[in-house]
Amino acid sequence: MTKSKLLQMHNVGIVVESIDNAISFFTEIGLKLEGRAMIEGEWAGRVTGLGNQSVEIAMMITPDGHSRLELSRFLTPPTISDHRTAPVNALGYLRIMFTVNNIDELISRLTKHGAQLVGEVVQYEDSYRLCYIRGTEGILIGLAEELVIK
């Protein structure tokens, strides 16, 4: 028997309240909408353990084509918990980190879409400028700008 091995990470999933707002926000960051669909029925619930379900999903893809973000909006069963305002030291907290080429310009654009800087933009050694923002629906986003020091 051949030992199973990891081939790649396919996507990270986030449950949202407004899929349209989330698509708009992540498009502003630079992701592209790859597809949108309804996932319904008992078969899907066998995967998630939720039974019969109805979920609208949107798959967003990064510009390099290697990473995806799956946005999900549950119609049934309804969402039962809300972790959007959990601090970064909460168990199981969620954060997505993106590498960008101009952190200040992107923060400026994203604040026009309701994003808020969590702390401040800091420099890590001679490698990166980093920050966390709360994006649409309170989703925690990390931004990293690689520094080219000469």
C-alpha cells in the first residue's frame, strides 16, 4: 500500500454573512472570483456533518493561481456562532496573510471598504513590513510587504 502524501493546500474557507460584500472586499485585495455556486442536499451534509444543507459558495483565487479562498454563506442550517471579533490570541482564531507590494496604498484602499487597522504597521528586521486589519465582517487579514534593502 502506498503511503498517502500531501500534494498541495487547495483552499481556506470562511463563513460570511454577505457573500457579495466579501467578494467585493477580496477582489479589492487582488483575488479573482473563480466561480460561484449553490451546494445543497444531504450529500453535502454528510461531508460537513450538518445534515441537509443549503450553502452559497464563491471561490476566490490568488493572482499566482496557487491559493484559493472559499467564501460560504449558509442558508440552512443557519450559522450558530460568531468568531469575527475574537482577538488574535483566541483559541482557533482565523487569519489570512497576503503578501502585497505596497502595504500603505492597500490599507488606504481597504479602509474605504470598511477595513480597520488592528494595531499598527511594523517592520520586522530587514525583511517585512507587517500589519493586521479587520476586513469585511470583521475577518482578520494579515498583510506583509517584503522589503528590498540595498
